[in-house]
Amino acid sequence: MSKKIEEYSLESLMKKIEELLNANPAPFQGFNANYQFDIDGEDSGVYQLHFQDGKAAVQEGSDTPADCRLIMSLANFHLFLLGKLNGTMAFMTGKLKIKGDLGKAMKIESILRQYSVKEQL
């Protein structure tokens, strides 16, 4: 039986994202970028997602310069992963703040949309 997204800690959710991405790297093949997610709320944290040479890696903290920083609440992060929060609308309404490359911010949404996170958690 699958867990609901809210039942995952932020750390275990980020590890699950890494597993899902690496199980099917085709959507980000040939794409290299470093993302940073600054998540606030009940279970807050800073995590980076690195796409490099057809592999995805998640690490806690902000050790590497990020091409794009996405800043949002944990609740909005859940909705974003489930495809229930459109990145553009979230940005326009202040639910998502973006620092850095806006094009890469749009790219991460299109990559994640290709994974059925809701089905795989």
C-alpha cells in the first residue's frame, strides 16, 4: 500500500524523487542543471537536485551553486509534485519564489510532470 505524500518526511520524499528520476532518466537525458529547493513549513529544509550526465542526485544543504532556487512551503511543494500546483500560477500568486534561471524553473516542472509521482509514492 502506498503512502500519501504528506506521510513522507521531506528527507525521505527527496530520496524518493531521486529514486524515481534515476529509474527512468529518459526525460532529462542530455540535461545538466543544479536546482535548490528551499522548503519551509512544519518539515523544512534545503535540498539540491543535480542533473548531470543522465543521473539525478539529491543532497541536503546548499553546498553547490544552484542554477535555479525554488522557494515554497512544504504544502505547496507537495501540490507541485502531484501536478496540482502550476509553477507559473504559483509564481504569479507568490506561492513560489524563484531565484536564478527562470527557463530552468520551467524545465524542472516539465521534467517532473513526466513522472507520475502520485502513482509511485
